[in-house]
Amino acid sequence: MRIKQILLAVVFTLGVGGLWAQSSAPKMQFDSLEYDFGKIPHKSESVKCEFAFTNTGSAPLVIIKAVTSCTCTKVDFPRKPVMPGAKTTLTVTYEPSKKESGVFYKAIDIYTNTPDKRHTIVVKGNAVP
């Protein structure tokens, strides 16, 4: 009988611990996952946009890295942890090609310490001659 009580206590503790770990995680909630630059001259200077997000979780959110789909896209992100409830932004810079024009669609993967690990945002538009 005593062994059953001990095993039940261990199982209960592990179960509650697992729930606590899940409930005390950061969560990245973007206001929007996509930005459309519309028509821009293909020989123009770089254009920028911001993606606002909030840490809606209950632990500090850390952005580990941002990976772009090409070298024409750059990302500036907070290097310090984003505290629970805090709102901040990522800045994306797109540099149009001097040689090419046309529709573009660039994905940016944001790697974090959230349970989802990776979040994808997109910039798009049309570089016109």
C-alpha cells in the first residue's frame, strides 16, 4: 500500500511539473505576419518595415537568430529578452536588385526559445522598372 502511495505521489508531481513548465513559457504573438511594400522602383534605395510582437507568455522571450531567404533582406531584432507582456518590434530591410524587377516574396524565419521555436514572417511587393 505504501509503495502505491509513493508511486502516485511521483506521478502526480511529474504531471504537475510538466504542466507548470508548459504554462511558464514565452509566447511570441505578432500583430501581422506579412507586410506588402506594394510597387517600389527596382533601382530604389532599401525600404524598411516593422513587425510588432508581444510576449504573451509568462517567461522571458529570447530571439536566438533570424534567417532570411536571400541576402537582399536583413533583420534587426531585440538582443535582450522580451519580458512577459512587453511589446516590441523587428525591423526588416529589403534592398531591391539593381538588375532585376518583378514580384518578390521573402520569408524570414525567427528562431526563439518559445515552444514553437520558429516563427515565419514575410515581406512582399513588386519591384517595377
